[in-house]
Amino acid sequence: MLLNNNIWLGTSNEGAVSLLPSMANRHGLIAGATGTGKTVTLQVLAEGFSQLGVPVFLADVKGDLAGLCKPGEGNKKIDERLEKCGVPSFSFRSCPVTFWDVYGEKGHPIRTTVSEMGPLLLSRMLGLNETQTGVMHIIFRIADDEGMLLVDLKDVKAMLAYVGENAAQYTLDYGHVAKSTVGAMQRAIAILEDQGGDVFFGEPALDITDWLCLDENGNGMVNILSADKLFRKPAMYSAFLLWMLGELYELLPEQGDSDKPRMVFFFDEAHLLFDDCSKTLLERIEQVIRLIRSKGVGVYFITQNPTDIPSSVLSQLAGRVQHALRAFTPQEQKIVRAVAQTFRENPAFDTEDALTQLSTGEALLSFLQEDGAPSIVQRATILPPQSHIGAISDDLRRTFIETDLIGQKYDQAFDRESAYEILSRQFTQQGLQQTQVVRPLPTAQEAQPAAPAPQPVYQPVAFRVFNPATGQYEEQALPTMAGQPAYPVPAAPAYPVRQPAPTAVQPAAEKPKKPKKVAKKRSEMSVGEQLLDSFTKSAATGAGREMGRSLTRSLLGLLGLKK
């Protein structure tokens, strides 16, 4: 709700507490425990920006922000809240709304290309470690140098397979790429595809300017992202939101200070943006938050605990809406104390005590004043929204999707030639050449129909059959079968038979016979010789007679039995 062209958010004992539009691009924070009224606060702020003519983007995690599309209804609680806030005149109204959904189920599909996402955010979406992230940067660089577009996940998979197979030729120019690393990255992509992440990458890619729209009355378009399904995949959710900020930062020109922001973003469950955030990505987020203000974009984070936001980012958030905090443990009490110290103290009440005593719909408010200084913290009651509180029916949502300004612009996806198609064609051509399947086309002369081949002449085949009446073999003709040619049988050539030349046979010289060694009879042997003979025969089975005899003699010598 607007008051003197400012966004009237709540009322304290000292009067109305408003957000100045000229200070809205200094970013802000909406924090508080679950069930304290953060969603209603977000809805009131979104209505105010829309009425100022500022487009809004917000992520609807629970599905209850879709009520912005239709007017609210009065009830006893709203009447009590209006009376407590001192609102002289109040009317229910709706906001112009466009529904979006990454999966295309509850809104227009949102797509982007892998190249626009970039290696850093894609690595975060895939949950890659530092080494794998480095390989992803190499993949992007090789694809860029070789003129291959990265549109969807199958392009990334094809590039990974290509670079992994040809890693040796890229090592000196780009760095080492291990096949084990490529395999781990392929598994991460497969997991993302199983989660439905492949539908986010493709074309037509989202045109961010479609969010910067006004309706016929000059109200800013409220773009609602249905994130109830996307929210269950934190890495994908956070990467998507960070990608949007990056796209706006690169797209929008410098605006500087103006009477109102160009666009405002509300990021619910903001802690997911910073969970397991690498140092490089955190530095990029800090840079975008710090510099996007000059583009006329305001960013508001919604989370349960202010400590979920890194201090380097938290210091950039000038507007503060702090709902009640719970302090049941010493650690939580320490957090309450730290949060209270971040506000400019109000002598009318103790900020630390107020943080744990706020009721639902109450909050501590502090915004920048016209001179840029933060205002004294105010304990205020938040105004009720003018639009409907809660979810809407599927039929009403479908009606808005089919009749809004976007129409069917993003409904039909297409797939143009990119890295996957280029590499697939190369692999196919190489495989065909290796198997000699690719053959040159016939020339015009070769393509002429060939003359008919001469028909073979058939003749009967003669054979001889034994006749038992005469007891002789008689020659008979065998009728030829249809289509069976009688090929002439060539006569066997008469080759001369060579007779071996006679040779003089000389008798072989007889070798002198060695005298046979007569073995002694066992009765003629001494005791030592008998024992030696027994051992020799036993050992000769495995090692040979001579070796057995040598071993046996050695053993007998040790025993003193050798003679």
C-alpha cells in the first residue's frame, strides 16, 4: 500500500513506517522464525513496488504467493489489523501477474543454455569439487576455441567424452584431464538429469526483458516463480537464482541513483544460496550484490536467521525487517544479542528483549532515510495485503497462463546444431570410414544400365548306370533341371610322370657298439652298495638316475656309510 508515494509497510507507536522508493535499490533483508509473518511482509512489499510501476520477481516456495493475482477478501482479523494500523481507507485489489516454472507445470517454462549458465554455476549445480570444476572450465574453453555451442546437458556429456578420449592432445595447452575425473562428472550429470535438471537447459532461452513489463495501468508486472518442486533441489534452486542476477547485471545499463528501482528481486530461503558455497562463487555473489545497485536492481533476501547470510553480503543490505526470533539455547541467545546490536537503538524499548517478544505480524523495521542514514528501529505492526492471502486453484492459474502477454513464446522447445550434433557426426564419419562403408558415388557412365548377360546353353548330362540284366554299365542321358546349366567339364590334363633318377645305395657304416656294463647281482653287493642302489632307484623317479645317485652318495657320505 502506498502512502505519499512511499511503500507503507507497518505502523508503530510513533506512526507509519515506510520504505522510500529512492532507497529501495540498497537491498534488504526479511528474517524471522517460521510462522512469524515473513510471507505476508513480502506480499505487502511486492504490492507496493508493483503499484509504483516497478516490476517484481519472487520465488514462491510454499505456493501461497500466487494469491497476488486476485483481490483479497475481508474478515475479522484483517479488520482488526487495519484498525490497529490506523489505515483510513483500504481497498482490495490484485496485481498483474505472470507465472513461471522451470519444469513448465505451473507456469511458463524457463530455459537457458549451458553457455549462458557458465562453468562456475554449472559446477555448483552439479556439486563438483575443485578439481572437477577446473575440468569444467577446460571443457568450456575448448568448446569455445573449437566453435562448438554448449546448449544443453547432452552437449556437455559429448564434450566430456571427446576431451577425455583425446586428453593427451589438450594437456599442454589446457591442462591435464584425467579419465576418472571425467567419469565422476558424467555421473553427476546423470544424477541431475534424473532430478529433471535437463529440462532447464535448452532453447528458446529466457529473455530477461520479458520480466521488465508494465500493464496498461502502469503497474509493474509481478513475476512469480513456482519453486515448490525446484526448492527440493537446493543446488539447482540456488544456481538458478544466481544465474538470474548475473544475467540482469550483464544485460541492464547503468542507471545510478533514481527515484525508484528498475526491478526488485525477492529470494526466499536465501540460506540455500550460500550453503556449501565455494570461495570463488561467494566472491562473485558479493560483487554482483555490490554492483547491481548501480543497475537499478534491488535484492531482498528472506531467511529465518540473519546469520544464514555471510557477513560480507549482510553488510550490503540496508533495509531490515526482523520478525520474532526464538532463543531456547545459549547459542540462539547469542544470535539474538548479535542481531539486536545491528539496529540503531530506540530508547523507547529494549531491542534484544523485543526480538523474542514480537507476536505474529509484528516486526522491527529499519530503512534508510533520505540522507542515507539508517532510521531508528521501530516496533511495528505489518499492514495486511490488498491481494488474496494463500494459494489459488489450478484452473485459475491455468487461465492466467493462457491469457497473459507471454502467450506461447516459450512453450515449444527446439534443438539446433551444437556440440553434441557436431561430435556425433564426426564419430559417425570416422566409424564409417574405418569399416569401409562410405563409398564414392557412381559416375554417369557407371550409372548406365548394364547390357544383359548372355544366357547359358543347356545340354543333357551323360552318365553310366549298371544294368543287372546285361551285367554291364550302360550310358544314359539325365534330363536337365530347369535353370541348371550344363557346364562343360574340361578334360584332365595329362602331366608327364617323372621317374626318380636311380641312385647308388651305399650301406651305412655301422657304429661301434659300446660294451654293455654288466650289473652286479644284489647278492654280490656289499651292504653299502645295496643301500646305495635302493636310494638311487627311489631318487631316480623324480630327478633322474644320475642325479639320484649323486644325491644318495652325498647323503651316505654324511652318514658315514659310503665305502
